[in-house]
Amino acid sequence: MPFLPGFDERWQDAPDYILGITHDIWEARRIDSLHNYYGPDLIVRSPACVVKGNKGIIGATQSTLAEFPDRELLGEDVIWTPTHDDSFLSSHRLLCTATHSGDGMYGAATGKRLEYRILADCWCQTNAVKDEWLVRDQGAIVLQMGCDIVDWTRDLIAREGGPEACVPPLTAQTNVAGPYTGAGNDHETGQRLADILGQIMQAGFCVIPKAYDRACALHYPSHTSAHGHQAADQFWLGLRSALPTANFTVDHVIGQTSDIMPPRAAVRWSLHGTHDGFGHFGKPTGAPVYIMGITHAEFGPWGLRREYTLIDETAVWKQILLHTG
């Protein structure tokens, strides 16, 4: 029997499905399986762009593999919840390794060896992904290639045809509504993480020493790893201070408790406002900025013990550069 009606009996559960189709598409080179695993009208929202329809996704997948032919996607976790109509919403975390062996979006092949993370929310029904939100750590890729993030983003705009013709990043205006309209589940661990993020975004940074384990392990954009309260405070304060008047929204929350796993949560969130403060993105520019972020967290006896938060820094800088010219 399938784990949910409409899904192939090959899959034991939602994590097995998500990690299995990821392997099939990318590492087993069954790119044609996207015709089955992705719905024909799938919308994939990433900070860099919005892609509609399976045809564009297949083309982008081939281009990525041509540029990074040895790419591996190592599944670290899948946090998920059943939803309506025999479907589920998963938030999965991948550690990617690859060598920049071919020319492509990231420029001429550099031969650099890369390691970075992806966080993605997928709504799946009848054996197919039908709605997706994905954050790739583009900053890590750019830095590991030896480039400056701002300079690389400026060059990307030029390579895409200039400010008037370049690919528009995800904003409130370019976002597209899809078939999944749920908000997650009401598990206490998800609500706990959402509450922590909400307090931080309301300038309640005092919540960090209260809610985080003193020895917390932290994983942030640009493949930054750190430990402890001060590092958490530095990241979140730097982000919030850059957009002090921006509106913070919790868009999706999943909490989960599983055998031999700590309580954990996945929260997708957004910041929408003006770059009107000093912080992570330098001197205020007045640029309108939209940030989609995803945070995964694990909790232990002394609080939040592991955190994984991703935003796409290149997409933020693209919005700033397009505003400043």
C-alpha cells in the first residue's frame, strides 16, 4: 500500500519520496522523470526568479548539470506535515557538493570545488510536486568561486542584458499564487520557532540567550558556520538592522517529533520593505527589498541547539543594484 493515496508504492513515506525523486532527477540523470515527478503547471519560487511550468524547469535542470556535472545532493533532513486531499508539504534540507566544470550561469568554468545548502518547501499530491519555494545559498557558491557577491551580481545583471532586460528577482510584485494555500500545522515545536523568529524581528534580541542553547550550532548564508549566542545575535541583528522598518511575515510553519530525532521545525518567512538601515547590506540605499527566507531548527533540553537559516544574498543585492543603477 502507498503511504498516501495516489503515490507510487515504491515510496515508504514522505521523506523517502522527496529524497528519492531528488536522487532520481539529479544523480541518476533521470531528468525525463520530471514529466512525472513535477506537475505540468508547477510554480517554483526562488529568490532569484519565478519559474512557471515544467518545461522551463527541465531546461534549467539540464543547464545546471552541464555546469556542475558531478553535483551531489545529500539529504540532511525532511520536515513534513500531511495536508488536505491526501497530500503533504515537506521542507527539506540538502547539502550540495559540486565542481564548477562547465560554463554557464556562474560564468566560465573555474574548476572550483563547492559546498552549499538548499532549503526547499514542496507541496506534493498524487505522486508529483505541484508547488515549490526554494532558497539556494547563492552567496556561498559565488564566494567559493573567488568572487565578490556584489561584483558578481552586477556582472550577472549585465550578462542578462542589463537592468531593463535581466531576469527579475522574486518580489511581492513578481510572486505568483499557486494551488497550495495552507499554513502548515499547529505542532508546538513549529510554533516555538515561529515565536522566536517573531520576537527577533520585533527587535527582541534578548530572546536569543533565553531560547537558544548556549552551545548552539548555527548555519547561515554564505555557508557560514558558527556557535553560541553572540553569533546568532550578530546574524539576526545584521539582517534586521538593514531593513528596520520592513514587514516580517511568517508564511508557513511545520513542527515535527519523530523517533530517534530531536523535536524540530521548519519556518518559511519573508521580509518586505525598504533598505533604510546600516547592516548586512551596507550603506542604506532606499531600495525596495523582498527577502524569502527558510529556517530549520532542532531543539534540545537547553533550547534551540541547531539552526539552519538561508536567504539568497545575491537576490537581495540584485534588488539594491537595480534600484541604485
